[in-house]
Amino acid sequence: GTIEYVSEIDGVLEDIRETIQVRALLPVRQDVDLTTGNIRFDGDVHIRGSVRDGFAVYATGDIEVEGGLEGGVAVSVGGDVLVRAGIDGRGHGFVSAGKDVASRCIENARVYAGGDVMSLESIQHSEVTAGNSVLALQGRGCIAGGSIRAGHLVHAKRLGTIRTPWTEIAVGIDFDRSRGIRELDQRTAELASA
């Protein structure tokens, strides 16, 4: 006869070493836009495209975006946020991760991470708060403009440039005390996107 298994969670079926399990993963094979609407998922979310302006992704686990975040919102309650093509906040984009945030570049955005914020190229004109470290050590490795706050370390090849406005750096902040500001920033981003 046929054996039928029923999962109690949404996700992706994995067959590993003759063990069947369901990973709490939502694959999105396109941009997050009018076609998909906003996304909320109890688990990990993997987006093949970009998160477009005015749209949001909320997850309890990791969020991976193969494209960019273009003025949208990405919130991971307990995981990492990885944006491969870069974060362009357009003045109202918002990213928050319980653990780490990593991206090619971060521009004109508000970014919060319980752990580290890591940029492969640059952080420009952004408000960035990390419980541990803010790092920009590859490529241009430049942090310029905006406000950078970290619990332990800010490390970059270059801090500030002649052509950018003031760059504010603060180390030794209490990340938990930023919760109210973080929630206000998220709400502001959601209203700007509505």
C-alpha cells in the first residue's frame, strides 16, 4: 500500500540520508511586489528577486534576498537578513535582524541587527545600529554620512569622505535600549510604504 505523510508546518520537503523532514522555508521565485503582496512566514524566506519599494517581508527565521531591497522592509525576528545585490533604502527602507545583516552595500536606509552589520562595499547616508559590530572591510570599505552605532566595534577601511556630510560613530551602545526607536523606525517605514 501507499504511505502518506502529512506535515504540520508549511515548508520544503527534504530527504536527507533516508530521513524525510520538512524545513520551514518559503521559496519566493520572483520579486516581492504587487504580484506577491507582503510576505509573513514562520520560518526562513528565500527570495529569488528583489523586495520592491512599498513591500515588506517578515519572518521568524532567516531572510535571503538574491536581488536588492529597494525602499522596502525586511524584518527577521530571530535570524539573519542577507541582501546580495544591496540595500537602497530610498530614505525609508528598513531592515531589522535578530542576528546579523549582510549586504553588498547599504544606502539611505535604517538598519538594525542584534549581532553584526556587514557591508561588502560601503555604508552611506544610513542609520545603522548593531548589538555587536558594524563592518565594511572589503572593496571600498567606506562608511560615510549618517549615524553608526555599535555595541563593541566599528571597523572600516575609510570613515567619512570630503564630499559627504557629517558621519557620526558611537561605540558602546546598549542594543536593547534601542528597541523603542527601532519599533518607531519600522512603523515609519511601513507608513511611508503604504
